[in-house]
Amino acid sequence: MFDYHTHQIVAQGGFFNAVTRADWEKIAAAPDPMMPCFGLHPWHAQGVDLGAYAFDLDDWLSRHPSAGVGETGLDGSERWRDSLDAQRNLFHIHLGAAFRHERMLHVHGVRAWPEILEILRERRRCGTLPALLLHAWNGSLEQAREFMDLGAIFSVGLRELSHPKAEARYARLPVDRLFVESDDAPENFPRAVALLSLLRGIA
């Protein structure tokens, strides 16, 4: 079963997401069935030369036609909220690149899903919304439906599936919209698959 969000090479294959710009070379060289995703995590948004970065990202996506864009998004937690302006600017660069190159955007959100939703709705109104994967999804079912209206799919790992609200959040999402991820812990992937199957009542 494919890993929908990972930062390491995994045997079953997965979307191999960058955290920093220094990751791109390693990600590009990963063997099949890994799928590279070029981006810059919102934790590293501060101090980025946006013009140079946008040019660099376009170049790498042009040279790697199967690559996605990620990891990107917004993190409004206490530790990172001071950089939210920089995060927003970077998120818009990633959104634009994903749309222009027709790639999936891999989105990180912490205490920021309502703002992310509004940004994506504006993109749809402008006709520039790319395909979306919301990683480590932990919002409500009602909020998930709003994102699904934008075409989004979701990935979850052991942390999300072990939460007391997991059944309420995930059991009723369409099977073709919810997938398993390992994030930084590939060893947890089999347990996450088993938990999601149990939650859905699948043998």
C-alpha cells in the first residue's frame, strides 16, 4: 500500500516530501516507486528569497514531470505563528507552481485550516486551484466536507488514527479520499494501515 506522505525512502513507495531546499537532490535521486515532491516546509519560510525560490521550483518541476509540490502550508502554532506572513507568501508560490505544472500540492496545516480553506476557495474562484492532498488531517468531518468540495484528498498516520476522535473524523470519509501516511516514522505504517482498516470495519 502506497505511503501518501513520507520524508524517507519506503519499500512500498510513497510521496517523498521535501522539508528544506537541501532535500531536493536526495528526493530527485530516490528510486522507484518513490514519487518526489519539491517544496519548503512552512517552518523554514522565514528569510526566503521568494523570486529566486519560485524560479528554482519551476525549473525543478519542469525537469521532473512526475513530481508533486510539497511539503507546504501554514503552521499557526505558538512556535511558528510569528512567521505566518512569510509562510503565506511561500504557500502562494507553491500553489501557483502546482497549478501551472498541473501537480498535486501536499499541504501541512496546524491551527490554520480555516485560513487555508479561504485561500483555496479564492484560488478556485480565480480558476487557479491545483489538486490537493491535506497531510496529517485532523479536522472535523464538517470541515473535511468543505475541503472535499474543493477536490481535496487526505492522508493520516498513526498519530491521527490513535486520537480519541478518530472514528468521528475518519470513519465516514469516502474511501477514495482518505489514505495512510507514515510522515517521519515508516515503522508505524503497518499499524496505521491496520487501524484505518479496523476503524472502517475492513478485514
